[in-house]
Amino acid sequence: MASVPVPAAKRRKFHHKSRWGCAPCKKRRIKCDEKKPVCSNCFQRSVECSFKGLQPASKCQELSTVASANFPRAIALGLPAQLSDPGGLPRFCRRNTQDSELYYHFRVCTAAAFTKPGSPSLKKLFREDIPKLSASFPFLGHGLLSVAYIHLASMSQQETSEKLLTESAYHVNQALPGYLESIKNITAENSSALFGFAMFVVLISFANSSEEAGVLLQRAKDQPYKPEEAHSLSAAAARVAHCIQNIFGIFWRCQQWISSGPLSPAIRRYIPPALNGDLLEWIRVEDKRLMALSRLWEDDPTVTLAHSYALSASLTCLRDTFAMVTQLIVLPPPKNDEENEVGTRRHDLTEIHRELSAGRLDDYPSVFTWYIRLSPDFIGLMEEGNAYAMAVLAHYAIILDRACSDRWWACRLPQHFVSIAEFILGEDRRGWIEWPLMVVTDLDHTRG
């Protein structure tokens, strides 16, 4: 009798694990396509989809309680007695958790990290006004705690940091229902709370996108190129753009209320200082280098007219942002032995970056002007991992690194953006991002 051949074991087809899918899909244990602002599964079932960029679903938990002993307690010690609220524990703080300590950590440490010397209005905004506003709008309080946990995580060891980020994710999930309900009807009373939470969402998105990019880049290190990993990396970069555009979607709808409310210091713009010869020369040198990027796609006959227009428009916005931020930077006075050296370094891109990075920028929102003006077509190219869009993103990382690399909330995004572009472009096109690779270093920065 002839033996019947045993069928070969079926290999499980590889699929991209939607680690960063929405909360409803994760709860149902189904793959999320991560479409924004509503994934296909949630759209078909008519359920409320988690906002993309707010919260990686891998961190969703029904209840998150981390023992207090796992946290560094030194930060919470010695808090001023006058910060104690007479009403007791805020209702968005869970009992028997670290929430109350993190609430005061925000008001003392995180608030100080947001503010700048000589800005008493900003100090009061984060230390007093936002906590006071959160008493009436718990979703803002949960956002406050989420950012406080992220801030503490940025100063902690990896094991503790992961637990802190899990706590941060818990509070985002608690905030979303109230936020989504309130945003349906924006009024003068809730506009400041909604805008405040949207600001927190941007910081949370920075942390989540950076964490995801870091994990994927580490996984891709010394491994062959995988299209699915490239797509995940480009999607993480595009998520930040979606998030920043969302906050300004709220701002334009209630600009008058915000401008006259407690959050007005957060949108205050600054008058550029008088430009000296060095700044004018640096703007000219960098703009010339940026302008040359357009030849990459203009010389490629396969690029469609629509894509060429989107890429060129994004580059124009980037050039404007570079010039604006440079004008707003206040340079430190030169040392005696440096005054005669500036002229010889005037055309060196590395030295220009070093000099401008040492300056002071009070108008941080100016750095994100590029994001605000991006078209949906360009963001779509970013999500797809388009090589030319990645080259533009890598050059944006220069200005982000220059202005924000010493800020804890930047979360190493400049370095990750350049690494994402390098991974997607490959060795053959590495020369496209020579400038970002040269000046955006992968060294740890001291967080402010």
C-alpha cells in the first residue's frame, strides 16, 4: 500500500502586527489598518475610534495600578505647602496610586520645564491656571497627569520609564470620552480646556511616535530592508503632522475665546529682534542649500505634477520656517576669542547649526509653522514613505533639533526623523540627506 505523503506544515502568513492600532480593535483582538482619523473597522461598525497619535493601543489597560515603590520618590519630596488644594485630591487622581504625587510634580517640575526665564505669565499658566481649569474639566486633568508621567519617564531608568508611560496611557484613555463629547459643542466656557488638552495631545504624540520609531529602528538595525517596517516608520512620522494640524483646527474655531482666556500666554507671538549680519548671512546660506532639494523631484520624470507641487509647496514652507526661526533666535554675546573667528565659519553648515543651537528661542510655536502649512497630499506622501518627502522631513529635523533638542518634550524626534529617512532612502540615496546626517547627532541631550 502506497504511503500517503504527509502534507507540509502550513506556514503562517506574515502580517504586520498593529501594535499601534486603535483601542477598540485591540480590545476585539483584530488587526487595525490604522487609518486616520477613523480606522476601517470602527467606521464599518460605527463605533468611536481612538484618536490616532494620542495613545498606542499596546498600552491600553482596563485598570493600571503601579506600586508606588517602583517610582523615584525624590522628585515628589519637598513640594511647597501652598500647592496643596483645600478641596483635597482632584477627582481625576486615583487613590492608592502615584497620581497625586504626579499632580504636584506637574505643578512644580513640569511647569518649570515648560517655562522660560523672564516669562511669569507662562509659569502661572502651567502652575496655576491649567490645574485650576482641570477642576471643572476632568479630561484636561487626565491630560495633565499623562504629560506629568511622560515628563517623569524622561528622567527615569528604562524599566521605571516603561511603567510611567503605561500610567500616562491610562490617563489618555480616561480623557478621551469627555474630550470627544465636549469638542462636539465648543463654547466660550470649554474652549480653553479643549485647547489645553490639545496642547497636551501634541506632547503625548511626540512621546508615542518617538517611542514607536525607536523600537522599530532598533529592530531594523543590521537587518535587511523590510517594506512593512518602512511603512510603520513613515506612519509614525506622519502621525505627528496630523496631531499638530488637529490642535490648530481647534484653535481657528475658537481663536477669539482663547486669545482672551487664561491660555492666551500660550499663543503669544514674539517680535523678531534686529537682524545682524551673521544671521542674514546664515539665512542666505541655508536657504540656498534647501532650495537645491527641489531638483531631486524636478529631475525625476516619474514624479506626477500633483506630487511635484505638494513637494515643492512643503519645501517653500520649510524655507520660510527656517528663516523665521533664525530671525527669532537671540544669540549669546560672543566671547573675546570668538569674535574674529565668526567670519571664517560663516559658510560652514555645521558651525552655523552650532551657533544657532546655542541661542535662545522664546517663540517655540514658530518651529511648528511648517507642520501647520503642510497639505494633505504631502502628509499622504509622508505616510507612504515617499523618498522625496522623507528627504524634506529629514531637513525639517535640523530646525527641530536646533530649537528643541534641549527640551524634554522633544523626545529625540529630530534624531529619529533623520534615522527614519536614512532607513527608507537606503545607501544609494543617502547623499540626499547629507546635511541632516551631519548636524543632527544621535547623542543624548540634557533635557530642560
